[in-house]
Amino acid sequence: MSELHPSDVVLLALAAGTLDEVQRVAIDDHVRGCARCRAFVRAMEHVGGIVLGRLPPTPLANELLLSAQLDQHDAFLFPHWVPFRSEGTLRLAPTFSDYAHNVHDVEVNFLLTEGSERDWSIRRCTLTDIALQFGRTGASTIADGIADRSDAIVFAIQSSMLSDHVIMNGQKASASDIAVLPPGCDFIFTGRAAYDWISIILPIKNLPSVLVDYVREPIEKGAAARITTKQSRCHHLVRVAAKTIKSKLQRADSSAACLPESTEEELIDALSRAITSAKDCQVGPRWHDSHDSYQVVRQVLSAARESQPFHVADLCHLSSLKERTLACAFTNVFNISPARYLKVRLLNNIHKSLLAPEARGQQVADILMSGGVIELDEFTTEYCLLFGETPCQTQQRSQPYN
């Protein structure tokens, strides 16, 4: 760790969220590895919370007011703990790995890129023809996946209703964007911070006629689409979906008073109204642009799939691309540099190896070295910062997922 620390003024600006993007990334890199600066930032965040709590109430902007109206749904859909049962044991504190293993309807590989800021949560319910899934991430993540259901389309919404929190295939998503994932399409969703999301899984055979024209091109190209809708329509869709799953889950509990249930038709109508209000629709990447960030990243990941690159120079050699091109593409798609991506991928791969059933009985050091770790002490420090536990603690809770 460098002996040069940012000034208290800079750290205070980081805690207040007033640094620009370039400064924030640079200072964040230092704070992650510096216990002194990290403690200072956390203390300032705590002080800021106390000060805000003593300020008189201020009228909310329309966007924040709409977000606040969903709090009553969030309190039920995203509680501070969600039970996970495995091997007869009820674990009340969901973890990143719990979340990653309980996302359905797409085949996705999750990478945790920052230490958890809040609890993780995931809920899913099935109606007659539609499946609904609600998720809450606890930190910044990368979701690299493919829509593997051949009979359905996935409509994904970032329900935190905050712009620029999510990057979809290299483009920042607004608060009213809906991602359309047809069968077989690949995607990369990067959360720049913790966020909430909703997915609506609708069978192709049940698509309303008004939506056919909007999804025809994504289906034909097998490419993800991003539809920018009217904000009010998107917020209404979120409210209807939240009310639907809340009522569905409450009906499973005989002791809970059931609210009037939003019907499946009402949900489809809200989805149709949101999408038909589209201001813009982008399908797939810019095929004519050979330097499109998403295509560059896909090219690099495809070339690296058969090997285990540990350095940026390895990525450049495998993909035949210059380091500057890689840096620009990775920043646009993953919000991190290629070097940081390689480090994050290594940390997450080791995390998965430690949780695997076959890890029981093995020496942790052997697992780390077989995964490519050389400096065990340095790696363990970085691992603790990211996952909030030591590799040994991770191995101790390794168990098969049901």
C-alpha cells in the first residue's frame, strides 16, 4: 500500500459523493487497499447520515417521490433477510453466492466487483403463464449471461429508478429503460452500485399483438434490445409487478391479509403500455462499428475462454488488440480496467472453487495455488475486502445447492 494518502478533504468529498467519475475511481482504488482511509470514509458517511437525520424535511423531486412510493412494496419484497434452506439448515443471512445461485430463466455468471454495501435478496413467483423475479444486489456486480429459454422473452427493468446505475452491453441505462432478452441472446449487465431489478418472463406464444412489432427484430437477430419508455409508464409497470408478486406471496401465507391481487392481464397491459410508449429502441450492438465496446469485450472473452490470462498483456496477445482499445472497452462495459477485471475474475473463481462440494477436505492453500494465486497473503487481504470473510471461512460453508 502506498504511504501517500488522499487529503481529508478529498476523502470527505468521496464520502459525500461529489467527486467526478475519474477521481472517484482513482480514490476508490486506494481506499479499498488502505484501512486508514477506508475507516475515515466510513466515519464520514456515518456522520453524514446523522446530519441528514436532523435536517428539516424537504419536498422530494417527482422521480424520488415515485421511488419512495414503492417503499411499501420493497419492505415486503426485499426484507433484510431471506431464508435459504440447504442440507436441513436454515440460513437467514443471504450472501452473494445465495443470490447468484437463485437467479432463474437465464444462464448467467456473476462477478462481485466491490464489497457488499447492503443485504442481498431474490424472490420469484409463477402466475398462470408469466414468471416474475425480483432481485436486490448488495454491491457492484457484473452479470455475463445468455437467455437460454427457447420459448420465452425476458423483459428486465432496473426498478431502483436511478439513471446510470446499470450498464447494459456497454451503454448506460436510464431509469425508464426496459431490456428485451429474446431466446439465445447474450448480454452483460454491470451494476455500478447496488440496485434493484425486476424481470418479467413472458412466453412467446402469449405475446400481445401490440408487442409483436417491438420484439420481432430482437427475435430475428437473436440480440438484446434496449427500449426507452415514458418514465411514468415504466414506474406504473414496476408498481403493478410489485403488487402482483406481493399479493402472490401473501396468498401463500394464510395468516397474512391478502391485498387485492393484480391480475395477469393487468400486468401484461402495464407491460404493453410501457413498451408502446417507447421513445427509442436499440437492437443489438452497432454492427457497422468494429470498435464497439461490447463487441471488443465479447471478442476478448471468447479468446480468453480456453486459457487463464493473468495479465493485460495476455489479453492483448490473445485478442490481437492494443492495450488502449482494451482499456476503453472494459471501462465502458464493466466500469473497471482490464487489470482490475482480471483480478476480480480470479477472486470470484477462487470463491466458487472454495464453495464447491469437492473443496471439503482440501487445503485452502492448495485450492488457491491451483487457481493461479502466487502471493497468498496479498490475495487473502483482497479476498477479505471483497467477500467480507477469509478463504477458510468460505470453505467452511461449502455445500451443494438445491
